[in-house]
Amino acid sequence: MHNVNANGATIPALGFGTFRMSGPDVLRMVPQVLTLGYRHIDTAQIYGNEAEVGEGIANSGVKRGDVFLTTKVWVSNYKRAAFLRSVDESLGKLRTDYVDLLLLHWPNEAVPLAEQIAALNEVHKAGKVRHIGVSNFNRALLAEAVRLSDAPIVTNQIEIHPYIDQSVMLEAAHKAGQSVTAYYAMADGKVFADPVLKGIADRHGHSVAQVVLRWLVQQDGVIALSKTVGEQRAAENLAIFDFELSKDDMAAIHGLARPDGRIVSPDGLAPAWD
Ligand SMILES: NC(=O)c1ccc[n+]([C@@H]2O[C@H](COP(=O)([O-])OP(=O)(O)OC[C@H]3O[C@@H](n4cnc5c(N)ncnc54)[C@H](OP(=O)(O)O)[C@@H]3O)[C@@H](O)[C@H]2O)c1
């Protein structure tokens, strides 16, 4: 697996996601995927499974220092005191003194962005967080976050799959030296029935999941997240670093994007998307 370098952070290009995973599944899967060779785990306060992620890493036999661990502060914890308390709680659950990356999970105007960014910087300065970033930010919010922050923003975690055109967000990230972390790669399962993706997968002798993940990590500065409760699928999804998609394959997959392709846009949280 290669790493993505972004504003001083070195981030494994494929991360194991834990959204919508029960505690027992996380406890079972985290040690398995670390044994398989994953070195990047993504969780969030709102997923309710940080404790199992921490226990899973501790049980895995892989050293904490060899794992790139991300968590995200939930929007109800954005005021300074709650923010700081919530980060300490996350670290306790995760059984660690630091996370590699801490993200603001969604934009939220109830607390000024300056206060949110100041809190991110405070935990960064305290050594509780190696790198900071955001999630679900549009370009204007991202630029404002960069302006407000002492520590560099290393990633914006957003929805990316073949049915959504995120080229504008990718370009903005590149210009700012940031990475983009892709979530919902499988488009909530829609990719599996796609004839174009099936055709490319058949020609390469790989699965549709592998083609989609490969398409992501083959793009400059893009990190892919992948979640599964199946060990075989986790192994399959990791086996994407020994083949390459052609320029035509890449273009054909980009060509699947459509204006209504976005899936995740919760009322009250989603910004005006670019
Ligand atoms: N920042 C945010 O707001 C945000 C939002 C959403 C997600 N995320 C992050 O991004 C991660 C990935 O997104 P996601 O959880 O939606 O998952 P995903 O990687 O897009 O996968 C969606 C579904 O595809 C299935 N799948 C995975 N590999 C497969 C394979 N090889 N063959 C067939 N099916 C396969 C999985 O089902 P099975 O488990 O049944 O295999 C999974 O539930 C999350 O876990 C989370 O860490 C962040």
C-alpha cells in the first residue's frame, strides 16, 4: 500500500471504515484487518464504537504506533469545553494518548468555526492529535478553516464514488496541499450492479469493489475508506495495489458521474455543496 502525503501527514491510502458497524463486529474485524495488513482505521464519536476500535487495536498484536487512527468530533461537542472533554473521552475509549487525525465531522454554524478550529489547534498543540482535518466541508468553509488554523488542514473527508463528480473539491485540495478522503466508495451498494464497472472488473480479473477502490487510490492525493463485516471482503478490498487501471478505464469510471449522484446530504448538517 502506498501513503498519501498531505501538508506534513503521511496517510495510508486505504483505510478501514467502521460506520454502521456494531461493537461485536468492530471487535472481530479490527484485529483481522490489521493482521491482513490494513494500517489505517477510521471511526467517529457518533459511531458509538470507539471503545471497540481501541480494544480491537490493543488485541491485534500490531503496535499502536504502526496504525494511523482517525476519529471525528461530533457537532454537539463543538463548544470549547465540550470539545476538549469529548476528545479526552475519545482517547480513553480508544486506549491511546493521541490520534493520528482528528476531524470536524460536519460543518455546524451553532458554534463559530473560529471556536471549532481553535479547539482543534488546542488539542493538536497538547499532543493529543498529530494532524487535524475536516469532513463534509465545501470550498468556502475549507478556505475559511485554512485561514483560521495554525496547524495545517491535512484532509477533507467527503463522499466520493463513481456517481458523483468531486473534481472541483479535489482541485481545491491539491492547491492547498491537502488530501481528500473518500467515503461511500460503494455508493451504498449501487456500484455492484453497474455494467460499466462489471466490464472493467471482468477485463482485469478483479471484482467491482476492487476496481472502484483502485480508481480512488490511483488518483493523486486521494485516500479511500472501505468498510465490510466480512474478512474475505476485507482481504479482497486490500488487494488493489498490484494492478493498474488504464487511462481509458479511469475516464470511463469518471464518466459515470451524474448530477443527482450524491447520496449523503443530511438536513441541518449538509453545507451548500460545490
Ligand atoms: N465523514 C462522514 O460523514 C462519513 C460518512 C459515511 C462514511 N464515512 C466513513 O467511510 C467509511 C466507508 O463508507 P461506508 O461504510 O459507507 O462503506 P463502503 O466502503 O462504501 O461500503 C458499503 C457497503 O459495501 C459492502 N462491501 C464492502 N466491500 C465489499 C465487497 N468487496 N464486495 C461486496 N460488498 C462489499 C459492505 O457491506 P458488508 O459489510 O456487508 O460487506 C458495506 O456495507 C465508513 O465506514 C466511515 O468510516 C464517513
